Amino acid sequence: MFRIAVDAMGGDNAPKAIVEGVNQAVKQFPDIEIVLVGDEAQITPLLETNERITIVHTSEKVESDDEPVSAVRRKKQSSMVMAAQMVKDNEADVLLSAGNTGALLASGLLVIGRIKGVDRPGLMPILPTMNEESPQLILMDAGANADCKPKNLHQFAILANFYAKSVLGITTPRVGLINNGTEASKGNELTKASYELLRDEAAIHFIGNVEAKELLRGVCDIAVTDGFTGNAILKSLEGTSKTLFSAIKHKLLTSGVKGKLGALLIKDALLSLREQYDDSKQGGAILLGVKAPVIKAHGSSNDEAIFHAIRQARLVLEAKVVNQMEEYFARN
């Protein structure tokens, strides 16, 4: 039985969306137990069943504007930190939250702790691509480390490689280094030094530099970069996707009779396309490099997004990917 500690008070739509996502997950997966950490008075009316769901009460929570490290150190009775402590104490196997990203990363580092040998854990979201043969893209790091050294990017690639193989089932993941050109000589000091480390790493299949404009075409399975660049790319992709779909809808509905007829004719195709690029179905971003899985759901997550984040947590635990990472870094 997999035991998942969920921060019930984290996120824009908490606790309603969190609890509703949990309700769906316990119906779908008979091998999970959920511990909801948060305000019992708010959580209880939202539960559809008590089967395999436990509530750990606390009225304190980490706010979205709290300074991350300070919040983790001061708010030890907050829903997020208490859930992290449960994971550290082996009372739960994984931590899931849609709350303050910085505080969740700090909880992973300061409460749960790094895998021995990992210099800096990285935040790894999974993005949908246009490539039917490679429909998923791992972006690593996407915001945990704004400033990185070459050895950090080297380790990011190894960590993501374990995830791609064990959880996504990719036999030989293609690892690309995000750069401003595909030539080996391109880039700044960080990317040039990282290129050499990745090129010489036998544990991964490094395909060289990749440009950000090619990522959604499925040019690689794992795109490695520093957290500052990765976060900028992630937010650019999210913003472009939402703006594009909104612009298409507006244009069709304001183009007179022909536009509205056209919208009716292509409605199913557009809905299918939006479904294909719905990142909520990918699960959350996982912090790789800590002693237990820490999953960050989007702050605006609805119940469906929480359900898929729990599904992801179950897959990660089933694959025992953290154990594989610990064994690798213990040997190297």
C-alpha cells in the first residue's frame, strides 16, 4: 500500500479541489492511502468516503507570499511542513502540494533531505509535445536552482534519466542540453562546460545541444538546463499556449457568420488539440534528488490535476525510482 501525504491547504483552490481530487484517486487506485494534512473542519464535509483517507488536523498553512525558508523554519505546524515531516519520519512515502513552490522546495531540502551524493535537487515538470513517437518532454531544472554549476546540470541529466526510464518507460532517453545553437562550440561558460560532462557520461544518451524552439517537436526526451532558464522557458510555453487558444477562440467568434460556422466545423478538432496539450494531465513537477518523492502541483490545480498528480505519485513509488537514484549515487 502506497501512503501519500497531501497538503490539503496549499493552492488557489484548496481545500475543495485537493479533497475532490483525492476522492477520485481513492476510487481509482485501491493500493493507495491518503493522509490529508489541514483544517479538519474544512476538509471533512468535502470527503465522499473515509476509506483509506486519514486527516491530520492543523489550522496553520504556508501562504503564497511567505518567504520560503523562513516559512518552513517558523511554521512547523503548517500543513505543508507537517506533511513533509511525515515523509521524513517514514509515516508517508511521498509529499504532494499545490502550495508555495519555494516553500515546498525548501521542505524537500530542509525536512526530507537530499540523496547523499546529489549536490542540488532539480524540479522536473513533464510537458506534452507534438511528436506522437515522443509525446512527453522532461524539463530539468525548471526553477529549483537559478544559479548552477556544470556538475549540477550533469546530475540533473542523470536524475531525469532514471525517471524517464523507470516511470515513463523510455528505453533509451535522448538527453539534450538547452543552448542558443546546436553546435558544440555555442553557449556560455556554463553550457560549454556542461556539454563536455554530458558528452562523456556513459550512463546517458546525450544527443548534444538543442534549441528551445524545437522542444515541443520532441527533439529530445530530456532537456537539461539551469533553473532560471528552465523556469523562463516553462512560463513562456504556458503563456503562449493559453494566449494562442484564447486568440483563436476570440477570432473565430468575432469574425461574423463565416467565422462562427468555421468554429462549429473545427470545434471537435480544437477541443481534441486542447486536450492533447492540457498539462494538468501530466501530473505535477517532481523534485528529483531528495530522499523521497516531492510533487508540486500547479497552484491553480483543479480536482483533475490533483488526481493526475496522485496518479503520478503512485507510478513513482511503484517504479522505486528514488531507490535507484540512491543506489547510483552511493556507487559513484
